[in-house]
Amino acid sequence: MREEELEIALKVVIVGNGGVGKSSMIQRYCKGTFTREYKKTIGVDFLERQIELDGEEVRLMLWDTAGQEEFDAITKAYYRGAQACVLAFSTTDRDSFLAAQSWKLKVENECGDIPTVIVQNKIDLMDQSVVGPDEAELLARSLGCRLMRASVKEDVNVGAVFRHLASRCLAELHRQDEESEIVEPRRHIAISAFNPSHLTNPTNGTIVLRPGKHRGSKKKRVLRNACRIL
């Protein structure tokens, strides 16, 4: 497969305590739907959406991970290979706010320092808030992340969160292009959705890309850790 036939694909993990709105966030972004009913994620769920950003087509693959401690052994394996992270907490759940630092550490242990946005969800319930605005800003600064406030219910800032992360990843791709005129061939590995730890080459951090749609002679570039579910 020629590189110009590959599209940019980004793996984004969404982490945080249970009940903060992670599943609702990706459902809203990918399907445009919202439900008030809470259904606990068992392990990991997955949705994707293709967007155009700065003239590039980007496929966002969003991994919704369970927020309960009993699923830690399962979900951490799915962090690997992620290029970006959404760390969510709820305006009305103090524990989810206090747990944010530990969630970032979990992702860093598997992925290193990747672009991360801290999302304060449920700002439509600010009258019930248990997190002060200054506290949220302090948390974001201490973790070196951008804070974005959102309401999945009202569809406020949900799209902006993912576009911001995609933009940061594209900027990194362009920086890599400028640093080197010769792109080294990238070896690919496969990760099974049923056994993410089974790698055909465990020393390589890239994951197989799917072919992009042909649109004339426009080339599509590959971000180093772009992902495909097999």
C-alpha cells in the first residue's frame, strides 16, 4: 500500500471516573444523540468519526474506557498506542475531580506524555457544582493540560474538545515533517480488539492503518501511532 493512500488516523482515549459522561460524550460527538440513562461501560467501547481539519481528512477513533477500578486491568491495555487523551470529571462529582491526577498518571504510564484535555462536564448543572472554578483551573495548570468546560446534554464544547486534540496532533505531524525531508519506512503491527496485548512486533509503537478514500491526487499523511481495529 502506498503512503499517499493512507489517511491520518488518531486514537483518542477518554478516561475518568464512572458516571462523568464519557460514553455520552462520544455518543454525542459521533452520533449526535444523548440519553439521560446511565449505563456503566463494561471494559471498553469504541466509536469513530471522520472530520476535515486544515484541509486534511482525519479519522478520530475514540476509545471509551470504564471508570470503575475493577476494570483497570482490562482498560489500561487499551491505552497503548493512543495519540491523545480526554480526561473527564463531573461538575457535580467531587470524587471524579479529585481522581483526575491519578487518571492522567495511568495514561502516562502506558502512553507517555500525550496531548491531553481536561474536560469539566455537566456545566449545565453549575448551580449544583461541587468544584470551584479556580480549583479546576489550578488542576489543569498543575497537570500541564488545557481545561475545557462542556455540557454533553446541551452539546456545548463537545466538538471543540476533539478538534483541539486533532489540531495539536496535526501540528506535531507537521513539525516532524519539517525536521526531516526523508520519512523512514514505518513497520506496522496489528492489535486485536479481543487481545490488545498480542503484538506481531512488540517493539514497534505503530498500528496498522486502513486505506483512505481516493480523492484525486491529494496525498494523505500518516501520523506515527495511527490505529486500526482489526
